Amino acid sequence: MPPRRRSALLARLVVDEPGRPQIILGELRRVILDGAVPPCTAIPLREVAELFGVSHIPVREALKTLLGEGLVTHEPHGGYTVAQLTAAELREMYIVRETLENASLAAAVANASDADREELREINALLEQAIRDDDPAAYHRQSRHFHVALTRPSRMFRLLHMLESAWNVTEPVQSMVHIGRADRVRLHTDHALMLDAFLARDIDRLLLIAEGHHRRLEKVIATLPTDTGLLAPAEDISVVQ
């Protein structure tokens, strides 16, 4: 019998101190959120426990937490896997992200410090570099950092926690990695305009540009392939009557 193939997720877990169950949740979450393992990747409970040098119990508890966060799915006889969204669910989460972000922008502009504004400038420069390098992964990563930096000054901590959770649910898809360069360029043009409005403390213009940015995002997300395993087939959606 050929040797069992090692899980792609297992290969990316870092265990600096075996026997410490408290690090399992953070490490599993990190690997899922960095997009290194695609949706539907198996998460073998026994192998994860062996890798961390712990019993099954702390691994199962960590997976239950990730299940509640929408990052993991579980089938009674199929085990745990990285969650896979349908196209409709992905669009829904982008709507959630837009709603929460827009609700924070006025307060963010009003409360932003010089350090907050400088951080936005620096992230925008990294986005420009990602565009020049045609580096989709870097663009995806810095795009999230930009939106986080745009909203964090609001100090609306409960809202920001919900926004982070919504972002996390969409991260395994790595949307910006799978769109075309021209779309990334257009989206970055919006970022630059949003930055200008933010720095000018022009809330009305910022909200207007943000609305246009999200409409563009909706159109781009609608072009993501549904036949590559990236997104689940539409017929998998369960409709409650």
C-alpha cells in the first residue's frame, strides 16, 4: 500500500512548542486565513493532535470554535474541512462587509490621528507596489490591510470585531488573487480616491467613492470561477421555506 499523502494544511502548521494546546486555535486560524490551503481541504483531527503533541480534545475544541466562525465545516462521517462558500454566500458576505465598513467611516474620519493617516498612506504605497509587481497575493493582503486601516480609527470596537469576522469568512477564497490584473488596477484607483477623501476629511465624498468601490467589487466577485472548487455549486445552497 502506498504511503498516505500528507495533508497540505498539516505541512503549513508551525509547532514551536509541542504540548501547548492553547496555540492550536491560533495556528489553525492563521493557516486558513492566509489562503495557503484551498476550500474543502481536510483537517485531520488525529494528525493535528499528534503534530501538536496533545490529545484529540483541545484540537476538537479549536475546530468547534472555527466552525462557529464560519471557517470550518463538519460532516458527521466526513470530518472537518476548510469551509467552502457558494457564490451567493460570498456575495452576501461582501454585502455584510460593505454595510459594516460604511457605518464606521464617518467616525473613522473624525477620530483619525496623524499616525492613522500615515499608516493609510504607507499601505496605499504597498498596494501600488503590488500592482507594479503584478503580485496578486500581495495585492489581496494589502487590500485587506487598507480597509482595516480605513475603519480602525472609528474606535467602534464591537462593529470592527463583526467586520473582522466577515472578512475572515471570505479569506479562504482569496478573491483578489483570482481576478484579472485590470480589475485590480481599477479597484486600486478607488483605493487612491478613498485615501484622498479620507485625508481631506471629506466624509460625503468618501462614502460616495466607497459605494462605487463596493459596486465594482460586486461585479468583479461575480466573475469568479465556480467550476474549480473555489466556490461551491449553487445547487448546494439549502433554502429554508
